[in-house]
Amino acid sequence: MYAAVIADSTRVLGFDHPDTLNARACQAPWIGTLGDHAEAARLLAEVVAARVRVLGPDHPDTLNARSMSGR
């Protein structure tokens, strides 16, 4: 489900749009729940890096992503 939302959001809004980043951040925990912890960690690291770049290191969404990823 998230893959389709992310694909559509990326196409319409762009890969680094805050709404796309939110969908990407929501997908990662589900991937971890399914047992692919390495992929979940990789996705969250990408979201953290993108949020730092787009929103800045002190933005609440960046800090939230960092807390989810342990970074």
C-alpha cells in the first residue's frame, strides 16, 4: 500500500516533498515489522538525510525521523 502512495506522491509532488517524506517514513516501520530490519533502517536513514536537507536539522519532522531511526 505505501509503495503505491509513495510512487504517486513522488510523481506528483517530488521525491523530497514533505508529504512524500512522511509516506516514506511511515513505510519503514511496517517493513521492520515484517522482519526486514536492515531495509527499514536504510529507509529511515534516507528520510532523515532528506529531511535534514529539505527542512533543516532542527525541524520537528526531522527530529521525529531521527528518533525513529536512532540517529
